[in-house]
Amino acid sequence: MPTENLYDTLRERGFLKQCSDEPAVRELLAGPPAHVYVGFDPTAPSLHAGSLVPIMALVHVQRSGHVPVALVGGGTGLIGDPSGKIEQRQLLSRETLRVNFAGIRAQLGRFLDFDGDRAVAVDNAQWLEPLNYLDFLREIGRHFSVNKMLSYEAYRLRMEKGLSFLEFNYQLLQAYDYLVLFRQHGCRLQMGGDDQWGNILAGTDLIRRVEGAEAHALTFPLLTCASGAKMGKTATGAVWLDAAQTSPYDYYQYWVNVDDRDVGRFLGLFTLLPMDEVRGFAALEGAELREAKAKLAFEATTILHGPAEAERARQGAGAAFGGEGSVDDMPTFALQRARLVEGLRAVDLFAEAGLCQSKGEATKLFRSGGGRVGERVLQGHTDTMGEADFPGGAAVLRAGRKRIVRVLLV
């Protein structure tokens, strides 16, 4: 077994918000390999950067010699988790949830080693869909107090807008998941975001009542950036873990452009660097802090996309922003040359190339002087581009100081 307790690792690196019983959890994690589980919502076929805290926590579970269990809620996804939501989630079909499960399972394989019994991925639809409702109410529902459930913040927030009976069942189902994983894998520790605290405790209580056994809860802080922005969001939308939705270059750029105040915290959470090295980078100031951001971006991109893509992203960033590197490593967009014959509206190209979420956003960008093609500053929504803007069949488009795309004529 490793010399350092997983609990201490999680605490030192910034993962720990609440724990139901610290001495008992430390003892559990000091013993033989324990199964530790985290649940993921299959609301899309790809996770985004906002899911990285629980993912990286599972990485540390595995590195510590324990067994991570990733539960993807194909069953609970049919209802939708009300936690942290002021309105009911859109209901997804079973087929959509199966597709999403497959995509998320593949993504988790980039972080976790599922060979043999080193990690487990499960879909709770396996045991929730066959449930007999009356049996479930008699065996599980009788252990829950409605008064206690309504005391949890997740339900109190929704009561203001209206909480459907469908959603009200969610806590029972999540608690039942914990009971099933306790029975099937001996899981005695569930981790999750701090908005899941009540749901996780419901599971520990159910295991105690039904099995007479002790189980534990551990939550992570709900992460926001120092600027107040939601973790994993940019001006152009979510930062996805799927390379087809967020390229390795754009993923690298997300990390290299984080707020200065977040660098040390993010190095601890989203890289595997030793904490002595993390603290050294976090102590840098001024211009030297760029070195820490570059390290954060490279390490985070390497974990997800591999060292070759991380290096390509680093080289592309260097070429784009005046350092060393090759323009071939910049993100590229292929444009049909024929579209330039009568003049192509710049707002159309900026939206198509992903530099702006819409033509309206591109118009605002141009009016502020933040849009450029090559060295030409764009002025407004009527600006057009022709072949003269693409000398040698290529040009670099810039949206502000941080977003770029190299457009190639084909």
C-alpha cells in the first residue's frame, strides 16, 4: 500500500469540502484496496471541464491503490437530478442515454485504467429499470423521511419553483445506487460535489438501516473561478473533453488563460505534479506566472489528449502569440475559395470557424475593435473578405487577444 493516505492526498490538493467521519474514512483508505464511487450525469455524450474535479479525484483513488467506480446514471438520467437546478431538467430517451453512456465511458478511459479489476464503470439502468415499484416502496421507500428530505438545500431551492414527484424520487434512487454498489462491490465511500451531500448521506443511512453496515460520504467544493465565472465555461461555450467539440489547442488555451488567482489551486486539482512543485509555481508572480500557466495547460492537456497533442498545442500557441512554434499547429478551418468571389461576410466566417457563438457576437466584437483578419482590423457586420485577405491561401483570424483560427483556402 502507498505510504500516503488517499484522504490526505485529496485534502492537500484541494478536493475536500465535507466528510461524514474523517477518522473512519482515513482508516478505510489505509487498509486493503477499497472501492470508491462517483456518479456522473449522462446528459450529453461528452463530459466537460466542469466534471474534472470528480474525474481527477478518481484518478487519485486509482493511483493510491484503491479501485475507482464510475457510475453513469442511465437510470437516474431518465428522471434528472434536481440538485442545484431551479427548473426541471429536460427528460432524455433511453436510446440517447445509452449513447451518452458509451461516450462518457470512453472518455473516462483516458483518465482511468479499466484493465482487469483496476477500475469499474457501471450504468445504474442495469438495476433501476427492472425495479418493481411496489417492492421498491416497501423495501427502500419506508426508510426515508419526507420531512428530512425537504430539509436538504437541493429540494428547498426547487420548492420555490415547484418540485415534481418524479424528481422527488431522485434521492431514493441515488441512495439505492449506493446500496447496490455496497452489495456488489463492497463500496463504502461515495464522493461527489457538495450539492450532493444530502443525497450521499441518504445512501449511507440506507446502508446502515438495511445492511447494518457503515458507509461514508465525502464531497468536493463546488468550483468557480476567481472571476466568478463557472468552471469550464468560456465566451464561446463549454470546454468539452471531446476533441471534436473542443480541440486540444482550444483546451490548452483554456488553461493557459485562467485567472492568475486560480493557477495554484488548479495546478493542485487538475495536474499530477507533486505538491512541492505546485507550491513553487503558485508562488510565482508577475511575468513569471506565465510559466506556471503554461505548465498547467501542458499538464492538463497531456492527461486528457496525450503528450503529442499537448506539445502540438503548445507549439501552436507559441506561433500564434509571438513565441517559438509552427503555424501548422494552430487550430485550422478550411474555407472554400469560391465563397470569396463575391465577398464573404466576416461575421459569417467568425461564427462558422467557432471564434464567436453567433453573428451577433461577432458584430459586437468587430465594433469594439477586437476582430482581425491578418493585420486588418474589422469594423462591423458589413465587412467582407476577399482573396486579398488570404495571401498565400491562408490567414489568421483573431477574436480578442486569446482566440485564434488559421483559415486555409481549399
